[in-house]
Amino acid sequence: MQTRRETLKRSALVAGLLASTGLFPQYAFAYDKAAFEAKSLADVLKALGAGAPVESKDVLIGGPDIAENGAVVPLTASTTLGGVKQILILVEKNPAALVAQFNVTDSVDASFATRSKMGQSSDVYAVAVMADGKAFFAKKEVKVTLGGCGG
């Protein structure tokens, strides 16, 4: 019978072997530092190599009209467009505008939900970045009564 210590040791060894052979998906570790540190919608799209965004009725953003607690604001983003590469959720007045980035293929339903911190009332954007670099967005104003980003 194995002890807990032996089991953990063997598990770590197997994980190390898998990582060294490249069997862990590399895209799972992807992180676009420039995009997540950008301060505005235009800067985020520039960091991701996308063009100027155009408003579209095929991109939907959901969230509360008034968020009582800015520390946990539920947001949703979805699109019916085909050929979407990424779905982005941005909060305009946050210190870092990009809240979430979802990489999408045509075999995935482009509908996502997450929670975000919001320090103050702001416009929230859902942006669909297409494979050809075009960007389409939807915008919603969310009013925050109690700030979550240091407020």
C-alpha cells in the first residue's frame, strides 16, 4: 500500500514528464500581457492585432443595469457571427480594461459568462474579433453603487 507522500511524489514525476514532452496543451498557458495591461478598447485591439471596432447587433453583452457590489459583477458576452477567433469583455473605466479573453473556434458556441470587478460605473464592451482581424462590438452601461476596485 502506497503512502500519501509516495503518491504525491509519483504524481509530480508523471506531471513533470508530461510537461517536458509537450503533452500539456501550450495554449492553456497562453497569456497576452500587452492586451491585459492596456488601458483602453483601442489599445487592447491594437495589442491583439485587430482593426478598429464596428458596432454590431450580432454581438450581445449582458449584465445588470445597476450592480450593488462592484466586486462581483456578472457579465455575459455572445455572438451569432461565424468565423470568430476571440470574444473579449472589457470594462472601460477599470485600471486594466480587458477583463476576459476567450479563444473560439467554429465548433464552439460563442457564448460566455464571467464575473468582474468594477471600481465605478462604466461602459462594458463585448468584442468579437474575427479571423480576418475585423472587430465587432456591443456596449452596455453598468452603474455600480459600491466600488470593487479599491473603492
